[in-house]
Amino acid sequence: MASSVTDNPKIAFVGTGAQGASIGADFVLAGFDVTQWPAHVEAIRENGITVNLPARTINARVPTLHFCQVAEIKEKFDLIFLVVKAYDTKWVTQMVEPILARDGFVIGLQNGMTHLDIASVVGAERTLGAVIEIASNMFVPGVTNRQNDQEESWFALGAVDPDQQHRVEDVAKLLRCSGRVEVTSDIKSCKWMKLVVNAAELIPSAVLNLPLGDAARFPGFLEVMRQAGYEAMQAALLDGASIIPIIGLPPITTNNPERYVDRIFDEVLQTFSRPDTLTCSLQDWRKGRRAEIDEVNGYAVDILRKHGHEAPINQRVIEMAFDIEKGTLEADPKNAPALIDCLAAALS
């Protein structure tokens, strides 16, 4: 890796909500040179970033900038971590491209296949794909609640351009200040495996307006969530992805794609969730924002249709989610029967 990255690299976190704030705080407390561009700048400037973890609380002072101040920056950054919503990836990458070092990387710690959007702007040779598994929330400016401490937090990193794969470990060493990090030579498959479990958990549980665990325990609804994952796994395989372990799971011991979906979903519920864990999609809706619908469930539907297949559960989830965002439907447990009936019809 270029010396500018290994020797005290200049690092930026863009989008410091619940996830970005807590990871950025880890970097600051580890002694790295970090700048953040969050939406809650003033609170962080006054009091620093406070991260409430299961058994401890940390606080980090960090330089913070508004998005509008990016145009004032003269220096170049070696590593720019994007922790923004998947649908904001392309324009945010365009915004930061002028201040990315020639041999630097943009790393998307995001849901969805955002590495493709990043690479379309800065080039594959300056893009690292990433997978993140942390449960967190933020409802007060400057204060994030992270439900997984570092020993439970998990990341994967991989180069989009195979010629840059030899540089990934150096970035992984930095990210290990925030959790477990696996370096992969197949980031496409890793991203797909995370999208599979996201398709099962994020929007389906949000449609019921329930914490993730409560949605999975709702009578008849776990099967709906799993079926959404099964459809997404079919899309992944049709798109050329391989079934590979993520989030610290052991090597694959089954050739049955659906059993693997069950295994990874169970791991998320058991290890990465708490009784009050709300998916990021439900948090978005409660804050009046739109969720990553097209970027997760919609992506699976699009890939399946491209190959001549349908995804009835994901399609119904998408329709209900957009109705909720339009205000014509309320997120509520009463929505469960419609999806349970859709599953019964699809399997009949």
C-alpha cells in the first residue's frame, strides 16, 4: 500500500449517524487522524461523540464539518468511509471524489451493492467493498447507542479491482480498532450474502412496526421473512455470487441455499440483535425518512426478473413499504396477515 495510507493516513467518515459516529469514535480513540461530516455537527462540536455500548460508554472529540464545507477542504484524504444510506451513495461519492488521494480508497460501510456505485465514480481501483454487521440506533444528536461492542461487531473488506487486493489488509488493520474484520477476495459474494439477510429482516420487520426479534416471533411471520431471504438468495446465485460464510460463521457445510439463509438469519437474531433492536429501515420511518427499499429487496426483485423469475414475497414487501412511505398504509402488526397469505399463495 502507498506510504500515504500506512503512515498516519488521513481518514474521513461521511455520514456519521448511529453507525458512522460509533465507528469514527473508535478510530479517534485509537489515535487515527479522523474528520467527520455528520448531520449533527453542532452537538458533536460542543460535546463530542458519545457512544453508549452494552457495558460501557465512550466519548471522542473529533473535527466535524457540515457537508457544505467539503468545498473548503484543500487537503486530500487517503481513506474515505461512506456510512450514508445506500440511495445517497453516488452523489456523496461525487462530492468527495475531488478530495480523495490519487492512490486512496473510498470504502462503503453500507447495505446494498454500493461498491458498484462508488466504483462508477472514483474507479474500481480506488474502491473497497465492505460488509458491516452492527446493531445501533441514534435518536439524540451527538449520542449513539451501539448494541454490539467491538468483540461482537463484524466487517468484511475486499477490493473491487483484483489488482488492489494486496492493499486491503492494511485498511483492515485500521478497521480492527472497531471490530472483527475479515479480508475477502470475493467481496461481491459477501455483499450478496448480507443483502440476502437484509432482505429477510429490514423491511419485513419494519412493515410490522416491530423490533426485529418480535417480528420473527410473530405467529407465521418468520416463514415470510425467510422466504424473502430465499428469493434474494436465488437472485444472488443467478447473478454469479457464491454461498460463502459471513458475520463470523464457520465454513459452509450444506449445499442447500435455503438452509444457509436460515443459518445466517438465526445468527443475526441470536448474536447481533437485542430485544429492542429496531432495523435501520424502521428507524428511518420513525424519523420521517425513506428506507432502503429499492436498494435491498428491490435489487433482488430486479435481478430475478432479469433472469425471468418472480419474487412474490419481496414484491409484496416492496409494495407495502412504498404505501407506508406514501402515507396510504400504516406500519403495524396488522400488516402480517397480508404477507402470510401472500406466502401461502406463492407456495401453493
